[in-house]
Amino acid sequence: MKLYRRDDDEELLLLRTVTWRVLETAVEPENLAAALQSVLAEVDDFRTVQAVATAAFRRDVRLGAAITRLCKGLGISLEIIDQRAEARLLRAAVSSSGKGSDLDAINVGGGSIQIISGDGSEHLLLFGISDLNKRFGLAGPVKERRVQECQDFVVGELPAWLDEFWYTGGERTYLEHFGVPLSGLWCARSDFEAFADDLATWTGDRLRSRSPYDDGWMTGAVASNCIVLAGLKRNDLNKFAPADLNISHGVHKSAVPVT
């Protein structure tokens, strides 16, 4: 969960991140309420909040009903959106970014992945970081992580047309936090590969302690790195563009309805 605020210049500022891999753990509605309250702790008027829920709440009807009840009770406007809406919002976020707006883009969540091309194509995948963690043991002990197998699997699921791409969802802050070299928009494949290979050997405790966001965010880092590497390998690309954009920026910028 992420909370953003519009500033006086109508830009989005990230205020709070609470990472909870809903699809990897047993979740009760009361736990969901506690997580939501934690995210909204600094909000004075819930009626000013526009909430968008994605794959976890699409895939688990019980959770979708629970978040709907919670938001209604708090006076929060909520949309549980489908993947095509996520892709439209991703396109709106990228198109408003200025430089690199013609690049392809990959947006990854816990339970789905949206890929869009600069010329309007879409490729929607029905799995995400939580699924890769479970299938390939990527959040488990180092020796049990099947990193190469995961990369090979994702390569086979990516579209043939994939070219140089944005990788969204806080990636730029993540790479800057760990000192990965960046040049303008770009991160070189060789630099990212060296970083990802090293990080795949870190224990869970070390990952959590080094997070640029909350400690739970890093439980998806190895899986996320696998997706980036798969994107680079799909058509032998030499670089990609890490971005802090996500669908929240699309909600903010887009006049396209999210339902």
C-alpha cells in the first residue's frame, strides 16, 4: 500500500509505504483494517482519499469485499480495477513523464504484470512478484532460490516486441539507494546484472534491513530483479529506464475512467 499527496504544484509526493504480500500470507479482514489505518495515519479527512485496489483484491473475492466495506465505512472512494485499466493508467503515467514517453513500460505488482509498448500494444500477465516468490522460492533461504529458473520462465512469458523499457514502481529510488550507476534515464545491463547477482545472495534479514522503503518491500526484490533481467534478455537489450512512476501517477494525470 502506498499513500501519495498532491502538492501545491499538483505533483504527487510519496508519504508512506506499507508492504504486505497479501497473496503470500493468510489475511484476515481485521489485519487488513490495521494495515489500512497504518497507511492513513496522517490523513485528516478520509473523504479526500481516492483509493485504487489491484490484483490481490481482484483474485481474492473475500479480500475485495473486506476492503470495499472498510473504505465505505471510512468515506473513502475506492475502485477495484482490472488489468486493462492498470495498463491504461500506466500509459497515462508514462505519457506524462516527458523524456522517454515513447519507451515500452513494465509495471509489476504482487499478482499481475502489465507491459505496454510505445506504439500502443499491451501484454498482460496473470502472475506477479508473490507468485514468483512462491513458485521459485525467491523469498526463502538463499540456497533454495531458483533465480535462473525464474528468469528463464519470465523470458518465455514476455512479448516478442519488447524493446527498451521503463521499469516502474519505485525502481529508480531503489537503484539509487544501493548506488547502482545511472546515466540520465538509463541503467546499463552490465551494472544491473552485477547488482542483481550480488543481491540474490543476501539473506532475508539483510534484505529487510537495507530497504529504501519499509522492510517488507525487499521481500520482492529478488523476484523483481529477475523480471528486469528477463526483460533485458528477451531481445538482448543493453539498458533500461528505472522509474518511480506507478499507476497512482496515472490516476493523478489521466482523464480516462479507471473502471
